[in-house]
Amino acid sequence: DGGITQSPKYLFRKEGQNVTLSCEQNLNHDAMYWYRQDPGQGLRLIYYSQIVNDFQKGDIAEGYSVSREKKESFPLTVTSAQKNPTAFYLCASSMAASSYEQYFGPGTRLTVT
Amino acid sequence: GESVGLHLPTLSVQEGDNSIINCAYSNSASDYFIWYKQESGKGPQFIIDIRSNMDKRQGQRVTVLLNKTVKHLSLQIAATQPGDSAVYFCAETGRAGNMLTFGGGTRLMVKP
């Protein structure tokens, strides 16, 4: 089956700790994205990557970091600098340049206490 | 700045009725629009899309209408079923690099 996987589904961390969220896709898509979703709200773009070894900040990148060492993987690190890290995190991918349609993973719910 | 918004945050319909979910957009340069469905605790799923050179597109039980004059997008679901209960997002492109701008979402509740 082709698709996007995110793990884990639920993640709990203590304040002050960095945490890395996994995102893997086997769709052979060039572009990958990370979004944050807060309760009752839409999606806000954190980071995106159009190609391996390249990524750009989205609208709310502060307190987050990413890497894109492999085409199929785009991990997101939520650092201790992120003031309100508790949220639902969604990863997506798309064929770059020619397609706007983004395919989403199942999401990771991060709770920081 | 550009924004995508929705008129009704919650829509409750009877099973079997038709549903209409509305979305207003502000970026007249957007050339592509998508409707996504998000069930509780899951990622959004693509429903239907429409390009700005069209005013209507139909899928299976769903129709998207685009009115560029008033910058309005709607999603019509025919014979709404309990499985249609979800939050629906519209998204537009108007930003460089295939970036989508998402609206805040409308929750559709289907009463049996």
C-alpha cells in the first residue's frame, strides 16, 4: 500500500524536552510538509521541503526544526523553544511543481506537560 | 493577507438530506481549490478539487461550485449519510511553491 505514515499516534513529553515526530512516505513524492492543527482550527504550515536536502520555513516555524536527508522521510523536531507545543501534527506530501494536491498522514497528537 | 474562511462553523443535517458547506476566499489570484474531509483523530482526505477556469465540478455524491465574482466556494453533498460526519476544509492556492492556505473548517453532523 502506498501512503504516508506518522509515528507515534500519541506522544507525551515533559516541558523542556525536545521531541521528534516521524513522517515517512512511499509515494515517491518530491515535496513534503508539516502542519500544526489546534482544536477547532485549521492547518498552519510549519515547514516544507520541495526536494531532498532542502527545506523552507512556513508560517509558524519558530521552535521547530526539520531535516530532509532522504526523499521518503521528513522528521519534525519540536524543541523546548516552542512555547505551546501541545497540538495535533500532520505531515503531508505532494508531487512537486505539477500538483497542488497534498496527501496527509494520520497525524501525531503531542501533549507536553 | 490572503485568507480562506467559512461561513458556518457547524452544520447539522438529517440523514438523506443534501448538505451545503460554504467557503469564502480573499485571494483573487488563487487558481486551484480543494475540499478536504477530516474525521476525528485522522488526517484530512482529499474529496474534490476545482480549477479557477471552471465553475462546477461533480464527483460521486459531491459537487463543488466556484463563484469567482464573489470569491465563494461551496461543497454540496447529496443524500448525506452518517459516514459524512466530519470536519470539512476548503483550501486554496495563491502562494508560491504549491502552498495551500486552509480555511478554519466546518463540522458536519448527520442526524440519523
